[in-house]
Amino acid sequence: MRQQVGILDAIPAKRMFMSIIADYDLSKSICELVDNALDVWTRKRRESSISINVILDDEARTIQVIDNAGGVPPEELRNIVGPGQSGSSPTDETIGIFGVGTKRAVVALAKHVSVTTRHADGKTYQVEFDDSWLQEEDWALPYYQVDAIDTHTTIVNLQNLRVSVGQDQQDMLRRHLSATYAKFLALDDVTLRMNGEPVQPRLFDKWSYPPGYEPRHYYGSIRSPKGREISIDVLAGLSNESSPTSGAYGVYMYCNDRLVAPAMKSYEVGFTRGQAGMPHPKVSLTKVIVALKGDAEEMPWNSSKSDISTKHHVFLAIHDWLVRVVSDYAAVSRALEGKWPTEVFPYKTGAIIDTPIPDFINARRSFLPDPPKSKPRLPERVAKQNELVAQTSPWTVGLFEGVVAAKEIAKLSLKQAHWLSFNLLELTLATAFKEYLVHNRDMDERRLRELLSRTDNGIALLAEAIPLEEGLWRRIELFRTRRDHLFFGRATPTITAAEMSGATDLVSEVLGHLFEIEIEA
């Protein structure tokens, strides 16, 4: 049985505004106000130029955002405070759609908010509220006609700030604005100022053009489940500078010309094992810039436009192809690592290759050639160097592998990595003596024990049986003495990088003399 028994009051409580203050910092909040101005300008078909000025006063603890985008008509004043109310349509190619961002932003920034606006009708209106109004449950809010301001202008005044707007915060905000709105700021009819100084666009499309691996411009479109067209424009390539410290590599996502997610390095865009690999300096030349344009409702951003919703149908439609592009350029970056100064960075100019993608959903290619062969790792290089020795004298494999292992262990981020390597070198040296005596002197076990035992005259007995130069034997004796002192002493063993290097050179020289083994420095 289903019977109506009442009606619920679903009007949201105003305290919801207070609950999201922690979600909005200065940069995110100011961007909401800039977004709003740009959306008004876009809905008016960008018929004239737009100017936005953000003024921050740390001493007075105020922020003022002024724009000439068009103003708010009286019938839309409710959009200023009404959750979910927006002047944008889902089919507008705007930034805002959810109708909550600006409201959350101003409450997060200040305890007292006033919005003064003048639309084309010539009258100037003002809406004002503070924390006391937010404590009431009544949504009714008076608005006033006030002294005229310039036509098409909106002024947002924020007083009694909840956030700091000192110089450090202002510098961070300027940098954030310059990246977020770079595509807008590159237009002649868009001006964004902060405290009167123009904000300059900061784009990320600086490329290297190594032959065969030039940047590519991929373009095409997809249709949403609702039949709407979303254009896709992608620039991908190798950066003209390595930036592992700043982390300025990865995937940059723009939606309707606004930067939403910079330098993404998550597994959703391919930075995981088996694809592009984990984020690492070796792949830090990889840069893919994705620009999506279409109806606001079809953009894969979250409600604060601070990240990409990776479960959104538009992102899922391009996901597999995007991961392939990221993975292929990461493979090139990795393969050329160590040769960037000679094989990547010198190529400062060139042509970006246009590559249309007729079907992003089913595309699986980046159209890049296979990455160049990367330099083999040390174990592979040393094994190749000693391939013939290993074939004729198989017992030598463990000797040169012992030195390789010692070198690799020494690189590990272990506090006693050098001590472990030092002991492995000593074991390799002792094994080398044994193998030489077994295979070149045909000695029985009793004699081997006698010669290899660590007695006072052990080095002298070995020197009689094994042909090495006197200077090399002196170094061997010092090496063994040092190891014994550390091994049997009370202090915690400590091996310096210089000692480690000397010990490696010593054992490598002995192997070279006795077995013609080659180990690169």
C-alpha cells in the first residue's frame, strides 16, 4: 500500500554554507568570482571586452572584485544567494553550472558580504548579508537600490575576512590566476588585474622537438549520451626542460578554456605500473594538455572546478586513448633519460604534427614510433662485456656479478648500504682467489684451506701462488685489514663513499688481472 501522509520541507538549512568553509581556500574562492564574471560575459556572446580587478587589502582585511561583464538584472538577483540558482544554462559553453560555487566562496572568505550591480536597465541594486543572517532559517533577504555605479558593472565587497591575504598569499593567488585563466588572458579583449597590476597568462605548452618524437596536436570530437558535441583538442610531447622537483609534468585538463586540473600524475591518467609507470624524474618530460569544450553540463569537473571527475562519461570516453598517449611519451622520456641534454633539449624549434582522431572512444594509438632503445642496465652491460669469458670460464659469472651487486646495493637508500657492499666485495675477492687456485693451480682442499685461511702470513702465502703486482697486494692487505677492524671492532661499521669506490676499483682490478674480466667504472 502506498498512501501520502504528508509533505516534507526540503528547503536547505543556511548553516550548510558554514559547513563548507574549510573546503575553500583563497585561490579557489577568488576563482569562483572570476568564473562568475566570465560566465556573464560569455552568455552575452562576448560582444565587448571584459575587465576584472581583484583588490586585496591585508591591513583592512577586505577583498573587492570588480567586473564589467554585464551586471545582474533584477530578476536574477536571487541567484546571488540561492543555492542551486544560476544564470547559466546546462547548454551554455560556460564555466559555472551548479549554482553553488559563488555562494560558498564568499561565505568561505568573509563574514560580511555585499554585492552591488548595475545591469543595462540603468538601476543599481545591492544585496548584503553577514553571519547573523546565516544563523537564521529565513531565506528572505532584502535588496536595495543604491547610488549608481558604472553600467554593466558588478562589485563584490568582502569584509571581516576569514582568511589571510598577506603578501605570500597574494603571490600564490597571482600565480594561480595566471595559470587558471591563461587561455582567457591570451585573448585581446580579456583583462584580469590584481591590485591594479595585470595578471599575465602562464601556459605550459613549451616543447622540445627531437626528430621522430615531436609534439603532436590531436583533435576531434565525441558525442555525449544526450547527443551533444564535445570538441577535444590535445597537445602532447616532451617538455623543453626537466621539472621533477616542481612536478610540472603530467596531464593538464582544461574545460571551456579554464584550467581545472594541472599536472595530473594519478593512475587514472596512466601513471601506474604497466602503463606510463609511477611518477618519477625519468618520465618528467611527459606533458599532455587536454582542452575540452562544450556544454557546461558535459564538462567532467567537480562542483568547485578544482579537479576532474574521472568517473564522468566524457573522461571515460577518452580515458583509454589518453593513457596510451601518456604512456608512449613517458616511454620516450624514460628511454632518452641521461641523454636529454644532447638528444632532447637542443631541439628547441620544429613543427607540431597535426593528428586528427576520428574516434576517440575506440582509438588506441598515439601514432608515435617505438621509443628508442634505452641504455641497458649495469648488470646487462657487464654481462655483455664478459660474455666470452663467461662461456669459456663459467665460474667467473659469480665474480663479476658480485661486483655488480655491490655497486647496486651501494645505491640503495639504506643507512648501511656501503657496509653491506664492502662485505660483498670482500667475499667476491676471497672467491676470486679460490677460483684461481682451483682452476689454475689444481690444488686440493687441504692446500686451499691453508692458503685461504686468514693467518698472519696469509697474504704472503697467497702472493706466492697468485701472480699479482706487489702494489696490488699491498692494497689487498690494507683492504682486508680495514674490513677485519670494522668487523671485529666495537664501533658500528661506517664506510665512506671514497672507501667504497676504492674497494670496488681494487676488486675490479684483481678480476681483470686474473680472469680478464671487464667492469666499467
